[in-house]
Amino acid sequence: MRLIIAGGLKGQIIAAAKIAMSKGAAVTHTESLDQTLAVLRAKGADLLMIDVVQPIAAYVAALEAERIRTPIIACGTSTDARAAVAAIQAGAREYVPLPPDPELIAAVLEAVASDQTSLIWKDPAMERVVQLATQIARSEAPVLVTGESGTGKEVIARHLHQKSGRKDKPFVAVNCAAIPDNLLESELFGHEKGAFTGAIARRIGKFEEANGGTLLLDEVSEMDVRLQAKLLRALQERMIDRVGGTQPVKVDIRIIATSNRNLGDAVRDGLFREDLFYRLNVVHLRLPALRERPGDILALADHFAKKYAELNGLPIRPVAADARKVLLANGWRGNVRELENTIHRAVLLASGPEIGASAVLTPEGEALGPVAGRDTASRAAQTAEAMTRSLVGNTVADVERELILDTLDHCLGNRTHAAKILGISIRTLRNKLSEYSSAGITVAEPGQTRISAA
Ligand SMILES: Nc1ncnc2c1ncn2[C@@H]1O[C@H](COP(=O)(O)OP(=O)(O)OP(=O)(O)O)[C@@H](O)[C@H]1O
Ligand SMILES: [Mg+2]
């Protein structure tokens, strides 16, 4: 765990730093936003603890501007109550009161470290995957993880890292689909100061940040072909070139790549380099959809019921027999993520000593289960028929545009999700959206719909 503590190192923050170090964190101390940014650019960090007297909003904005996703925790004494509220509003993940309580500091570090590492399974289909993962975890072999959205690809990648000899080194994830092509290269390989407009300082890339550890290339299928060539070279030669750099830099990393498209098909369609595919696909872990491993449903439900009770400060309640029936009968198209969200809601909605079926609902508050599913299906069929009738008279381009913009609204502006639902690549989606924007058509920004943006 790499921790930066930002702020004047006065007595109580020193105590917090000491506690963190005794829990195994590598602590760097910085005194200002500029210094903090310099450390983040030079070597990255897993967590940033900031004294509330610092300008927290400026930190949040600066990290966002540089696409640095290190979580921020504010800390201060009880006399800073107003500052605490402001810090959370400004985007700090949590507020830790000083003087530091060793258990609280330990809990925060633990939460950051293990938030995404617990891997729950019970079904034999999943047992086989976890066994293979554990067997090859200690090797240096690249791993390709595939599976539908929400099946736990990132969870298994973190598991691989935890079980490897690299576990005390960084685990760094990059989502290749979420970053525009022109920025992805510097995101991966870093850049020198002045390499392009906006490159205000040297910044190391994810390859260097992950040095000694594991680099997760999420949705690698979305990387453009030119960059695929550079990635291949980095893997073959264990050297990278920073953008605008003159000297190649040696890196030692283990690569895990994920894709929710069939990479073999992408190779056949000429969208993905065959040589890169073979480099990445040394070991292939295929995560079954949740419906293909029903034995996991209740184990996961119990795990999430406990997790969300703890997170919300509620008593831990068992999942009742009628609720279990509903959970087992559902189709879980959104896989573990959908189950997790469903249980999260159920924990909040349930009244009484158990979590009953009446608390197990869709986000719209409707009942789950096969009967509700049929209703939804017949409603959908009716809607589809009505829609087809209303479409006649429009051009294909008009219909396509409406479909894309509506889907984007539905996904609250999330490009990755919208592209998945539409079955097109994120690049195609981006191109269409910029076409619409330049024609003066409103497009939902991330986190918004067209209506909330207007
Ligand atoms: N086996 C598991 N045990 C515990 N939690 C899990 C498991 N599988 C998935 N989860 C949880 O479900 C959610 C989705 O998992 P994850 O992000 O790993 O999926 P993914 O396959 O990477 O999805 P996407 O393709 O959308 O990126 C996460 O909150 C994760 O913690
Ligand atoms: Mg993922």
C-alpha cells in the first residue's frame, strides 16, 4: 500500500503516519498540492490522506484533470467539523478524525486494500476457474480474463495479484475503453514535459507505476491498432518509450488483460493483432455468467448482505428462505454486479429480523423472478411493435441517432455501458457522438441525461 500524507506534519498527523507504517504502508509526506502532484506523477499512490486545512477541492480537481484516480481521505481534529463536511462535499472519500484511532486508520487502509479483493465462490464451475487461477498465480505468465460484464473479471485479476510473488508491489488497472485513443498512449507509457500541448510536467505511465507488480489492461480489445503495436513491443522487450522521451525505460510487470468481447473473433475481423493475442492469451480464464453457476448465488448474497449491513451501520440479518427462492429463480443478466446491487437495496429496504422476499426488488421497485420477467418480456414486445410502427418514415440515420442518444441517456452518459448495450465499439460510439455534437445536437455528458444537462 503506497500512501501519501499531505499537509503540515504536526503531532497528530505524524501519529497517523506511524500507525499506517506499522500496518505495512509505504508513506510519503508532502506539504503542498504541487509536491503531491509531483509524487503522484513520478510514482503513483494507492491512497492520499490530506489534512483538512489543505484546499481539498483543489486537490480533487487537480487529480481529476490529470485522470489520477487515487482515493482521497481527509483528516483533521474535531474542531474542524465544518471543514470535514466541506471535504466530503469536495470529493474526499472519507473523513478521519484526529487524534488518530489506530483501529480506524487500520480499517481505512484495510477497506482501500481489500475492497475489491474478496473473491467468493462455491459452484464447481467457478471452483475450476479459481483453481486454475491459483495454480498459475505465482508464474509470470500473462493471463487473459474473459466473461460477460459484471462476472468478476477485475476481482479475479486482483486475486491473481494477491496470490503472486508480486503482492506487496502495486496492482494498477487501466481501462483501455474509457480513455480516448490520443490520451491512452501517455496514460500507459507516460510522457516527458512538453511532449504535447498540456504536458506540463513529466508524468510516468501505468507501466512504470506498476513496476514490480501487476498491470491490468481492462477491455484491451478496445485499444487501437497503432497502440497495439507499441504494447506488443513493451511486452516483448520489457521496455517502454515515454511519449516525447529519448531513452527507453525498463519495466518489470505481469500483465493481465480482460475483454468482454471474443478476442479470437476480433483477430479474425482484423481489429486485433494476432501476435498480440497470442502474447496475452498464454493462460485464459473464462468466467462463467452467474446463471451458469447457480451454486454461487446464495453464497454471494450472504456475503453482500453482511458487507452492506456493515457499510451502512445496520445489524447483519440473514437472507430469508422466501428471498433465497427469488434470488435462485432470477436470470441475473447483469451477473454478480446486478446481484450485488439487488442485495444492497434489499439490506436498506428490509424491515424485521430477516431480509425477506419483499425487499428483493428491481431498481424500479418491482418484484424479481420469472413471473415478473415474463411480464417485462411481454411489455417489451408490445413496446417494440409500437415503436416499429412509429419508425416508418424516418431514415436509418435518424433512427440510429435516436437509439444511440436514448441508450446514452439510459446509461446516464456512461459511454462504456452504452456501447456495450448497443453492441458497437466505444470508438464507433465516440465518433458518432462527436458527429452529433458538431451538428449542434445535445449529447448526454457522463453522469447526466440530455434533460438534466439542458
Ligand atoms: N466472486 C466474487 N466475489 C465477490 N464479489 C464479486 C465476485 N465477482 C464479482 N464481484 C463483485 O461484483 C462487481 C463486479 O465485478 P467486476 O468489476 O470484477 O466485474 P467485471 O467482469 O470486471 O465487469 P465489467 O466487464 O463491467 O468491467 C464488483 O463489485 C465485485 O466486487
Ligand atoms: Mg471490469
